[in-house]
Amino acid sequence: MLTRLESFYDAVPRPGSRAEDFGPITLFVREGAGWPYYARPTLGHTGEVPVAAVERVRARQRELGVPEAFEWVAETTPALRAAVEATGLPVREHPLMVLDPDGVRPFAGPEGVTVRVVDAADPALESALAAQCAAFDAPLAPGAAAGTAARIEAGLTRLVAAVDADGTALAAGQLQSAGPVTEVVGVGTRPGARRRGLGLAVTAALVADARARGAETVFLSATDASVARLYARLGFRTVATALIAEADAPEADAPED
């Protein structure tokens, strides 16, 4: 399972980025609008990771004006943590969870809210992206809607939103796919709409969509153990630990009970 996830992590950024080689570390640099990418272990690397390699990557990220960010799986590349921490970056742990083979457990959204797939021409597209950005206290990047629409049309992204009666998206999340593996990412709810179950409803719709489209492995990273317990209600189980190191990183949103 972890080998399959490593191949996914390496493949999914490539259509929208260029990969820069730093030996044991690969830096993905986004080309075009959208969330910036990160550095992660080079696919297939199993040895030590020198502190100097991490320092070179961070210097390059500063040169490019992108976040000094690293993402990896603790059990797959255990040596990277010490190297990253030696450069002064804090490391956050997140439960890495995979959907059980028997599929998603339904979770209904609140009355008056429609949870649905948002396609490239949907009027709710920009509102859905704005809901994600509001959840993470981040601005909506110029051109983000057009970039996401292009990824949807290319079959690289699926977007689901919880849309209020007036057409405003209150919560949203996405699927990123590479081959038979799909990741649930960016599930977020506008601050004023939290504690209504919208995050879980969006997640349930995302994984149901992934299963219907033939995904063999569906996974996500939870914020912490308490959030992992909520995702467990949908049929996810923890298989490993995702590690994220980023200077001044915003806290991730969580699904609501």
C-alpha cells in the first residue's frame, strides 16, 4: 500500500509542475495558477537524507518565492525528518488513512444544502474554490478558477461542493487521481458554516464519486487523531503517518461532527 501511495505522490503533481532534482529530494514547482507544490523524497530513494540537501531545496524555494514546504510519509522515508528538523522547520504529524474495501458509508448533509459534483462550466466553481480558501484563511489566487476548470476537463481533478439555496458554496473538497489511486484533498468549510456536518458530507460525496469512477485506493490525510475518528465514520482507517514541514503553515480545516 505505501509503495502504491509513493508512486501516486510522485505522479500527481507532474501535469501541473516541473520537477527539479536535488538528489534524494524532488522539488515540484507549480506552473500556472493554483496551490503551490512542495518538495518530497525522490521516488525510490531509501537511504539517508543529508541536511545539506534540505538546505539546498529551501534555498531554491526562497529563490522562487514559494513556500518552504516538504511532505512525505514517515514509515517510507524515516531519515528525512531529522534532516528537515535540523534546518529549523517544524514537522507536523497527520494520520494517513485509506478507505476500507467495502466502500464509503453514507453521510447526509443538512437540509437546504445540496452536495454535488461541480464541473468545469458550473456557476458554483469559483464559489467552491473560495470556500476552500476561506477554510484555510488563504486568498483565492488569480486564475485559480480557470486552472481548476482545465484540470477538471482533463480528468485530473474532481470537485464537490455543498451549495446553499442561493447558489453559494459553503464547503468544498477535491479529488486528485493518478491511475487507480485517488486522494481526497482540501476539504474545507467557510468559518460561518461550520458545525453542520458539511465537511463529512462533502468527503462522503467525494469518495462515493471516486468509487463510482473505478478508484481502487482512496486515501486522505487527517488533521489529527480526533479528526481521524470522524473520517473513520465514513470507512477510513489509519495505515501510516503523513509528515508536513512548512514555515508558518496554516492549520488545516477539519470535517464537522
